Amino acid sequence: MTMNQWNEGDVVVGGLPLHFYRTGGTDKPTLLLAHGFSDNGLCWSRVAREMEAKFDLIMVDARNHGQSGRGICSSDDLADDLAAVISGLTTAPTFALGHSMGAGTVAGLAARHPALVSKIALEDPPWAENPGIENDATAEKRREGFRKFLASVSDMSDEAILAMGKKQHPDWSDDEFPAWVQSNRQVGSDALAGMKYRDWRDNAAKIQCDTLVIYGDEDLGGMLKEPVVERLIQGNDCFSAQHIPGAGHNIRREQFELYMKAVQGFFS
């Protein structure tokens, strides 16, 4: 199935449209895909093409991203959004896979709505070795950096954004860049306004389903460190882990074949 044959639409939650793309067919097990910060649902396209023969794939644009609605929200709001998408589009429980911000969102989904998911996989969640709720000053510093990034991107052509992306990520497949370029133009200014890094231990302790944590190499930009992985596995019997060597934070984009082997093996 080609991308122009994929379905797309909106699930409306409290008057806010959440945009989604869907492929694979509803007669198959459902796998919900949650993207990272500044990406959009179509940034999962390469994974979706690889998995659509065996899964009903739903790729969601998070609030303030892609074609979804705008407005200040918390990480719990994003998790509840995914719950609404599942309830609106399919029969629970489903599988779910998230990257970075989306990994944290999927973990929140499993913690807050355990009946809706049966297996989840988390690609390099941004969980710190010394967890805690981010203070206001640190959060505002991140927001200011984000505002400057948005302002710089708004002045760039698509060709310039593409050139920047290829310079920053020379090991990515060309297939990754069309959605990535588009997604950088679609980030709403409220994307960080209501969000702070939170203590991930709260959600991790509440997860009741099989959970695979996929992590890369810290020296290549991976955010999840070995001590955190060990703490997750020791703290909750539901967790298992897969290290992907030669990858940093964008694991599927940097070591696609190894990543797909891990993901497909887990959800099979």
C-alpha cells in the first residue's frame, strides 16, 4: 500500500482535533505510533511501510504538532489524547510504540489507562538518571531555546531545512527527510508551554503490560543511560530492554534494520 492510499482523519477530543494516518487494515492487530518532539505522525512512514502487512498502524500527530489542534497541554494530556484515539478508532487493548516525547506519552498511556494497551515499546525515552520535576527556570530556558529554533526555521526554505537535516544526520535514509522537513514547519508555539520534564518513576511503576525499552549509545546522543535501564528492569518485572549499538537518540533512523528486528520480534 502506498502512502497516498493511507487513510487519514481526526479524532475530536474536547473540541480539539487530533490528526491521524492509518494503514494496514483493521482486520489486523492495532499498533499505535507516537512521535517525538517536533516530529509528526508521518515521521513513522518508513516503519509503517515495513509493518503494514501485519499490523493496523495508527500514526498520531500529537497536540501542537502536525495537523492536530493547538493549545497548552501537559504530558498527562498527551497520554489521555492517545487513550481517546484508541477508544475512538479501534478495540482495546492495542499495542503502542513511542519515540522520545512519544515514548514518555506511551508510558503515561499505559500507566493511566492500563486496560487500553497489551504491549508497549519505548524508543529512547528522555528519562534522566536523577529524576525529578523540572523547575520553572530550567523549563523556561528550554522554551526560549525552542522559540529561537522556531523563528530560525520559519525563515528557511524547505531546501535549506533539508540541507540542515542532512548535515546534522548524514546517516539517515533519504526516506526520513520529507516528513521531517514538513514536521519542523508544523510545530505549534505552545508545544512546550505547559510541559515539564517529570519524574518518570511514577508512570514506570504503574505499568502493567509487557514493555520493551530500546536504547542506543550515550556517546552518540542516546538519552537513556544504562543505570536508568537497569533501574527500570529491577523496579518492574514488566520491563525488558534492547540495546541497539551504533545508534544515538533517533534509533530507528540510525540503525533501521536492527531496530525493526527488535520491534517486530517484540510485537509478533
